[in-house]
Amino acid sequence: MSSSLPPGPRLPNLLQTARLIATPLGFLDECAERYGDCFTLRVLGLNSPPVVFFSDPEAVQAIFTTLADQFDYGKVTQVFRPLVGHESLIMQQGDRHRRQRKMLMPALHGEQLNGYGSVIQAITQDITAPWAVGQTLSIRERMADISLEVILRVVFGIDPGPRCDALRQRLAKLLEAITAPLYSVHVFPTAASDKTWGRAALGGLFAAAGGN
């Protein structure tokens, strides 16, 4: 079966994984230059299954639409289980995934999106208002600030106040942790069976949000 896969580097699994963690864009660009729009990597730890990468827009569209039922996403998404849990949308497949996705779609169309746009615009203006000509800024950090506020006020629907402040503090710590390169060690298959980290990371969020 492996002979039918697109070409890719012959580096050991752990070395491929380490390269993706250390220089993700550089590694993927290098592979794209050498192998083309479609190539195979093993970047999910020691026992990684083959993961095929696509960059051609038509191929990507086909994967998520007409060919969606022919792919087994579980082999890739399972590495996120310690963080998102068993019931997350990205962990579902087949009919169950379609049902849950359909429930979310009304919030992502038409007038709802127009309403979100005005909130996102206001958030962006509030965060960028103090910027001054000649000031040195970390764009990554500022974009993270905007994203965090969008998550709180648009995704979670929480109005400014003490509850929002508490959730912002906890969510900021989580986002900082999962964007650090060493975060990847938590989602390798060797760690996926250990749910302790994921539960600890999310426990504070549920408490701040008033969930269970």
C-alpha cells in the first residue's frame, strides 16, 4: 500500500517530526520544491502513520467535499485527543461528523457573519488604537490578542466583565502553551494515551466559563 503513496523524504519518523516542529514552513517548502504539490511525511512521532500533504487548491477542495467519505481522518486527528477530548468535532467521522457540522453551520452564514464582522472590527480597532508611528511591535503577539478577544466575545459570546477577564487569563496561558514548539510532545501518539495533560489544561477554562 505504501507504494501507492506520493513521494516524500526517507528521513526517520522522529527526525521528520523534529524538523516540522523546529521549522514547519521551511520544512514544508523544502518538500514542496522537491516533491511537488503532493508529498508524504511521517511527522506524528515515533510510530507515525504516513501523512499526505496537498497544496493544490482543487485537490484540497476535493478532499473536504466530494472525497471526504473516502478518507480516514482519525489516524491524524487522534493525536489531538488529549487536548480536545473524544467528543470534539475534529474527532468525529462519517454521519456523526456531518450531523454535528450541520448544527454549527447556521452560525457561520449570512446575517450572523455580518454581525460577527462588526464585533471583530471593533475589537481590532480597540487593540490597534494605542499603536504609534515608530513604535516597535510584535505582530504575532498583537494578532494573538485580537484572536483571543474574538474567541471570547464571538465564539464564546461572553460580554466584557469579571468572567470574561478570568477566562481571558486562562485562555491566554493555554494558547501560549500550545503555540510553543515543545507543545508538540504532548500530542505525539506516545503521549496520546495520557489524558492528564489535556484535562489539566482545559479544567481551568471550564471553571472560568462556568462549565462542568
